[in-house]
Amino acid sequence: MPTVPDDASDLSKIANLLGLMVTKGMPRATTVVTLQSCGFSTRDISQLTGSAENSVRAMLSAAKKKVAAKDSDG
């Protein structure tokens, strides 16, 4: 019978694994936005994707600008 994680570290590992599973095969920018919308911090996303934190911030900023531009167009 599987054990139930009772430790915050175990729960964090499970959350990270699920985040990677959900975003598998997505373009990196989409992965970053998806993970952020799921509540992952910039640092967490950086570690999960192997990207520098500054790169993650830049991708999030570009995504926000893209959404803002779409909203103003239509």
C-alpha cells in the first residue's frame, strides 16, 4: 500500500512532478505561464525548467504584454 506524504518536502516534490507532467511538450514560454498560473514562484519555475530566473521573468513579462495588446485590439 502506498504511503501518504506527510512532509512538506514530499508534497513539494509531488507538486513539482505534476507541474512537469502537465507542461510536458509545451513550448517553454507556455510552460512558464502555465506553471505561474498554477501558483509556482519564479524561483520554482526556474528550477523546474532549467531557465535562469531573469529568463522566466522576461517570458512572463512578454506574455503579459501580449495579452494586454490583444485586449486593447479587441
